[in-house]
Amino acid sequence: MLRFCSLYSGSSGNSFLVQSSKATILVDVGVSAKKIETAFADLELDINSISAILVTHEHSDHVKGVGTLSKKYNIPVYTNRKTWLAMPSEIEKVNEENRHYIEIGNKFNIEDLEIIPFPIPHDAACPCGYNILNSGKKISIATDIGHVSKDIMPYFENSSFVLLEANYDPEILRYSPYPRHLKYRIDSPTGHLSNASCSKVVSHLVDSGLNSVMLGHLSKENNFPELAYQTVLNEINSTHDNMNIDISVASRDFPSKFIDIK
Ligand SMILES: [Zn+2]
Ligand SMILES: [Zn+2]
């Protein structure tokens, strides 16, 4: 059994859940511990069953509740050394025995899950995405990606399911009231991924076995769920005939449906 659920996703906070028959892990806790408790209650899951928290990078929309949740439920936290050092207010809340240091590119295991952290271009200390594998099935989770280069595409290939950022629509961003430096940051190669760039990646992955994608980390101001969805669907339809792929959009406010990874 391998399944995925987005608890919350958007510029306001991100947390994703991956569950196998032996492990329940969270990727990022960018919302309060209270909101994680609410999501677990809604999903009728035991919050004491969390095996680990994986952290992608130190921005507050990814780590806001990491320290409090780890401390309250005694949960091990995994990230690389540079990211640990870049989140001092979280590290001090995590008990020393729960601080795990990983290296980008190096595989590790949590129960029956094999995990590979891979590099992503984003303006943080040492940001990463995660491949999570179980019984020959592969999930990839990556948000906060300035661009998807040829180097990182192989990490996404051969995934059954991908949670991929579709942060903004360039036209909406251009006319948004954001200050110029912020628009530049979002649009830069180390900022965020646009709907159009996301759609190109998804369309490529369809050829390597992708059968389900969830779009995440949508900007509240510079995107709409329907627009992100339609952009990806249009790109797939324009490059493939009769593709049957499940596309969903993660909500910022409540948990998604469970995606069973086949
Ligand atoms: Zn970020
Ligand atoms: Zn973010």
C-alpha cells in the first residue's frame, strides 16, 4: 500500500502525507501543529502514528510547525545540514535524538519506504524535493522550483505520481500589485514554477509512466485552481492522443482526497 494526501498546500503553508503499510511520513510542516492535528482528525488518522517529518527547505511556509509537532509527538525530523542551520528557531525545539542529517542524492530508509532527496533550484540554503519509493512504485514531491533543468528531470521520470508546483500564471503576475522585486523573485530561475512550466514537465512525464499528478503550492494572488488545471490539461492534450491521466489541484485550506499509487 502506498498513498498520498496533500494536507495543505499554497504560499500560505505546505504539508503532504505519504503512507505505506508501515510508515506515515509528512513532507514539510508549513502550518501550525494545530492545523496538522485538525487534518489528522478529519482524515481519521492517528497523529501518534507519524514516523517522520522530511523538510524540503527552511522557508516558513514549509517549517512553521516542524519544531512544535516534533516536540509534542516525539517525531524524528530529516533534512540536510545547511537547512538545519538555516532554521534555528525550529532546531532548538526538536530533541537532539530526533535530529537526522541527510545528504542530497543519498538514499535512506524509513520503515518500508526508500527516500531520495534531490536538488531543486530555489532561493534557500539547500532546498530539495523527495522521491519516495515502495514496492517498485515511485512518488515525487517538489514545490518551490525556479525551473526544471535537464539535470533534475531524471528524478521525476518513472514516477507513478507527482506532486508538482504550479505557482503562478505569468500574465496575472505581471498585472498583480506585487512590488517589482517580488515579481522578479517569483519569476526568476530560483523562484517558483509557473503553470506553463509545470505543464511542460507533466506532459514529458506522461511518457515515462505518470498516471496521476497533483498541482500544488498555488499562489493565492497570482493563480486560480481552474487555470492551473486547464493549463496542464491543455498541454497534455496538445501533445498526446487519448491520455487518461488523473489531474487534481491541492487546496490551501483542507486535505485532498487520498491518491492510491498504482
Ligand atoms: Zn520557498
Ligand atoms: Zn514555499
